[in-house]
Amino acid sequence: MPEPTPVSMSATLAADEALARRRRAGERVLSMASGEIGLPVLPALRDRLAAAAGENAYGAVAGSPALRSAVAGYWERRGLAVDPGLVVAGPGSKSLLFALLLAIGGDVIVPVPSWVSYAAQARLAGARSVPVPILPGQGGVPDPDRLREAVTDARTAGQHPRAVVVTVPDNPTGTIASATTVRRLAQAARELDLVIVSDEIYRDLVHDGSEPAVSPALHAPERTVVTTGLTKNLALGGWRTGVARLPDSELGRALHTRLTAVASQIWSSPPAPVQTAAAYAFGEPPEVTERVAASRRLHRAVVRAVAARFTAVGAELTPTAATCYLYPDFEPLRKHLAEAHDVHGGDGLAALLSERYGVGVLAATAFGEPGRPLRIRAATSHFYGETAEQQTAALETAGSADPLSLPWIRESVDRVGEVLADLAGSPVPALAPHA
């Protein structure tokens, strides 16, 4: 009997669980390891979910007509019109991404760095992941020139890359690939006959609305699948709902057939009550768009304040353009970290921050980076409060004032500054909230 496919626990979920255990034991911890958004459920969505609690039938594998129609409208408003018949819903975009890899088949090109689950899901699907570095400051999309080289080399070696996964905007770097890079990626995928799977779960959290993320579906519509969900823009991670937009092409229709077949064997249909609430959310009534806008403002204010704490001690950091993620590089502090703390790479740095200071972060190696880079990923999404009342106050303050005026947010941001100053052997930076 063959051995089970080796796979480790998701690094983000494992780190969160470890920190939760320490918090329950009475330790002082600061969670910056996962990007779960610590905000309350929008009351209008909570009410619709409750009203739909009696919906207990399986329903259509691809999702209810109401949800698929609402999702089609959501994408049409973003310049990606789609027939509702080419929309597939599932219990989370993470599940859909895995089902897509199964439906596409073959090996998978992944950016380096990239979200922790892409390569792991490829292994679970019985495929290889082929890593391709990003261009500096343009996370989520492999360098198109190096993509061509990697696919050529892989095929020469007998591998079968059929898909490339991209993240627009990016996790872990919080950056957005330029329109030019996305266009070149789409061109390369067409030349190499690759399916593009574009994970756009963070699309609505771009800080500057004048510079939106560009989907590869605009440049290679016949071969691009787009996925999204409500986990990030509306902080509904526990509801587990995601959607995929299949291309209107022969390839897309064949992929739709295979994807729904896979879904029928794994989850049967998305949870009916959640679909009803999700259809309302994807319809984007005013209270939904206002909540997303408030979340975006809150993320931007807090992540910029924390970024200033990292750069103040000498870490290098490409400015975060979307989401709540930072990806600082401590290479300028390598000598000091080695001499003062016996730290020689990101794994040791993450361990030190956790064990000595109670600050949870993830090392760059968790995102596929080779060697011993001194990069980590930190998220600010748990800074908004411990209670729904505090989190609501944070959202309200972000619209009219400085969220750092709230003591619980300021305390977390200041704690980051204190820890980094001690780590770097430098004075605690005296920074203005928006420095």
C-alpha cells in the first residue's frame, strides 16, 4: 500500500493555535501570524443568515441561481462580465482552489513567495509545484520571463505544468503586481498553454482606489479562472464561502464540467443558509460597500503605522498597497541579529519573536522562499479589538479619525515598536501615528 502524501499543518493555522494556547495559559501574546480579519459580522448579513437557517436542502452543486447571479453582477461591476452559468460556489475559496487543481490536472507553477497552501494543495492533488520568483515589489505573480524558462525546463525534464496560480493583490507581501507584469504573464500563459488561476480574495482591500489590481482575466479571458470570497473584505472566514468565475471558452466550459464533478464528490453543494446571505453580500447594497470601505481604511491606517515601526529599526519594506500584510526584510540587521541573538535566518527570527516576546509571525520559508532569508510576514488584522464593541469602534474611527487614538490599537502598535527596538538594540522609535 502506498504511503500517504506528506503534508504539514497550514503554517498560519498552526501558529494561530499555538498563540491561542499561550493566551489561554495567561501569557502576553500578540498575534501577527495569520490574516484572519478581527471584525464583527455586518448586522444585515447576520440577520439574513439567521432568517435562512431553515434552508436545509442540498441544492445545486454549483450554487444557487440567486448566488451565482449576484456573483456575476459583482464581477461585471469590476469589468469581468460572466454568465452566471459559469460561476461555481463552494465552501470557501480555499476548497475551490484545491478542486480547481484537481480539475485542471498536471503540475502547478507557483510564485515565490506565495500563500502557504498553494504548493501543499498541489502535493495533495498528486502534482508537483514549480516555483518561480516574483519581480521585486510585485508579489503574487511570477516573473513572466522566468516563468517561460521554468516551464520549458520542467517539460524537458518530463513534468507536465498545466496551471499557474497568481494572487492579485498578494499574500504574503501585501503588494500588487503592475498592469504590465500581469499583461506579460497572460501573454506567457497563452504561449505556454497554461490555465491561469487568479486568486483575487483581496481585490476589494486595495488601499488606493486610483490604482486597482488588474486581473489577468482582462488579458487572457479564455484561460483565466478567478476566485474570491467573503473571508477578507467582509471578515466572514468562519462562514466558509467562496466563488469561482470560469472563462467563457471551450477550455472554460470543459473545466466547469470537471470542477462541478469534483465538487459533487467532495462537498455536494455549498451550505444553503450561507448562500442566501452571500447572495445579498455580493449584490453590494450600500451597507455592504460602506463596511468594506471602512475595513479598507482601517487596514491602511494600522498597517502603515506598523510599517513605520519596522523601517524605524532598519528593516527594508516594500510599502503595503493592499490588505493587512507586511513582508519586512531584516537583511540590513543580519550581523547584529547573528551576534546579539544567534539568529541567522527567518525561521530563527520568527522563533525568537514568538518565544522571547510573544509575537507571532511567519518566516519567509513558510511561503516557499529558499535558503535563509531574514524575511518574515506580519499581519495587523488582530489589532482591532477583542470584543465586537471595540472592533466596531475601530471601524467607525477609521472613517473620521485616527484608529490609533483607540487605546487597544495603540497598545498593539506600540508593542511592535518596543519589541523591534529591543531586537535591533536601538531606542524605541518615537513616531507619530501615521509616520
